[in-house]
Amino acid sequence: MPVIQPFPVYKPCEAGNKIDDLVRLLNTSIFKTEYMDAVSGGALVATGLKSFKASLTSPRWTTSPILASVATPSARMNLVSAALFDLVCNAEYIHGRVTNRNWIYCNRHRLPVGDEAHAPYAYFSFLKQCPMCCQDRGLDKRLTGAQHKPSSHHIGEITTTAIAYFLALMGASNERPMSVGTISKQSHDVDAMAWREDVLVLFEIKASPLVTYPLRTALEHPFLEEGEDGPIELSQHKLIDVDFQARELSLFLANSGVDIPLGKPVGASWPYVPLTEYVAQPDGLLDYLEAWSEIFQGYSVPKVRRLGREVALGYLANGWGDEIDSNKTKAGLGRTDDIKKGTYQLLKFGAYYRDGSPILPIRGALVANLDPVFMFDAYMSKLVDARWAPAAKFRPSEIEGVTEINEADLYYIYDTVIAFNRPIYNDPLSRALFNFQDMEAALLSGGLDDILQRWGAVN
């Protein structure tokens, strides 16, 4: 694992006691968590990034309109990271959490094709709709009980670790590397932090995946139930029990129709191993990235302006609305509650840590896999350059009606927002420490080879 950097000297200072508390709660290994298979998640990210590097010579980056739209060097590392974040969350939502109960029965594939009738499928879904039928037949009635998301506490732990992978990689991309660790108390002001001997960065993480694709399995025969005149096939989209342990399963990319084979659920690290093997092949990674990017593009259109396929793509995004999913699970900073909490935490980082540490530079950053995307203008754009300072920092001016303050005492509300799709940097130091362009440069030059190998990348 990466070399842990020396923690900076921070005493004596007003913020000393609060930093003492952070040091006491600091988990210096992002792989040490009881809520997910963090080692396998790191291997999945490392493999995906090595495969992305190998894929850059693929003609698919230009022949696929979807991939071409995210291929610009200034944006591709951002969106590849956002997609891999979702893939880790998707894997962990499945890892050790699949049950026999409440799979969605879908018999649409039994329509005759030539002389052959196809058996039905069953879906283990994280949404309240059939993932296949909502793509071309629109919304059905809400399938209460079909949703299988982890508890909100577990989601918070999963997403914090998944975000920490990318913060660690950005920190390692510096000429003078930064170490990254998480805070072991979920209710603490700080979710994670980065450090080296001359700087400390505090992170507030508000992350949630855009898309979590369902599991799919083919059934050998129709399921039957009692009818008035004898056995009849189950009604479309009825919830059924499935003996999944004995079945071949796949992660179904519903918008592209691609099945990522996962095999039978065997081993403590399933489904990470088959997912990692799939994205280890550049075409496998591009299959996933293309499907994810199409949903991101559809989601980027304001909900009331979506037309045609954009509407259907939105049905696969988390947090669409109650017919599919609760608004509380919107991706990234899609909820105003998360923006409010994140904004308050950045103010608190400034007032209680940065302002109380005159010698050691302390910065705060709000981190999310996605910003509000199509609601960015309504939620955040007019706050990006807003600044604040404690009243004690202001002083009277000789000019009537004017109050003065030193430039160094005037802080941005948003020093830094590391939203993967659209980072905001008002602080030059934070930009130099954590950015996706330096991370991509380090990846392509081989500067991350050691850390990716240590994370267990599949060759």
C-alpha cells in the first residue's frame, strides 16, 4: 500500500484540540472498513484505470458517438472516474447482499422468435421498475418490494471508501505525494482528510451512484400459479423467489443490452472477481463506459426537457422519483439537503480549522461523484464565487461607508468542490493538490503503476 506521509505539526494553535480529535479517529488505510470489500474494490478501480490507459488506441473512442462525446482530454479522466465509482458501488450493492426474495419476473422474451420461444428472465433490481421494459415500454406500476438497496448507513460507508480511492490516486499524482485516510466516526464533521508535512485538507463527502445496474438470470421455464381453469403463467413483473446461488448471473446493462457475465455467486469476493476480469479487457471497460455515459448524457438534460430516449435513460438513474426510486438517492449533489449540509461543513472547516491554524495551511473540500448536473445553475452557480469572513476580521476604513479586510482573511465558501464531472477550484493550493488532469498524466506516464499494482490490478 502507499507510503504514509508524515502528519504535519499543527500545535500550538486554536484548532489544536479539534485536530487532535481527527488524528485520534483517523484510519490511515482506506482499505480498512467493515462495510465493504475494500481490497477488491481497489483492485476493480486499479484494473479499470489500467484498462482505460490501454483502450486509448481503440477506434471505439471515435466511432462511438457516445464515447467520442467524453473523449476530450480535459474531461475523460473525470468521467471515467465517475463511471468507475458507480461500478464499485454497483459491485458492493451486490456483494454479500443478494437474497432469494423479490426478483422481478419478466416474460417478454417468451414471444416467439422464428420457431423458438425464449424462457423468461428474472431481475434483482435496485429500482422499482423492470429495467428492460422501462427502456422501450415506459413505466409500469410501481413494483413495491422490488428495490434492494443497502441501508443508508451502509451506502454512506461504501461511497466514502469509493471516493477515497480517487482522492488517494490524485494525492499520489503529486510530485510531493499526499496521503489520504478516512475518519472512523460517521457522525464526525470530517469524512476524510489528506496530509503531508506542510498541509492538511479536510473532506466532506456527499456521494451517491448515478446508476446501479440489476442482476439478471435466465429461467429455464415459465413460472406457473393456480388459475381458475388450472395452472397459468405468472403475471408480467410479478415478484418471485429465485434460488440464485445455483444460477449463472450477469450484471445487465439495460440501456445497451449488454450482459456482463458474473457466473455463479461463488467465493468471498464475488462479484468483484468476474467484474474485474471483464473490465481488464479494454473492450469490456468500453462496453461499461459507453452504457454509463449514455445514461449520464440523458440525465444531464433537465427532466422536463427530456425527449424520446432521454426519457427512458432517466428511468435507469437513481433518485428519479417515487415511481422508480426515492428522490433521496439522487446521484452526487443532486439533493438540496446534501448541498446545504456540504456548504455548512465547508463554512465550519473554515471557521473552526483553517481560521484557527495560522501557521499550518488547512483547506476544506466538498467531494462528490457528480455535482447537481442539470440543476447546477439553479442550485450552485451563483454561490461559486461567494466569499465570507468572521466579523472580527473587518475594520473601519477612512472612506465613509467602506469596511476593509485583508485579502488573506476573506475565504471562499467553496474553496474547492471536487465534483468528478465538473470540479470547482477557487483555491490554487487545492487545485495543485487534487485534480484529474495530473492524475491522468501520472497514469499515462507510468507514475501510478506502483500504486495500481499494489492495489492488486489484474494484468
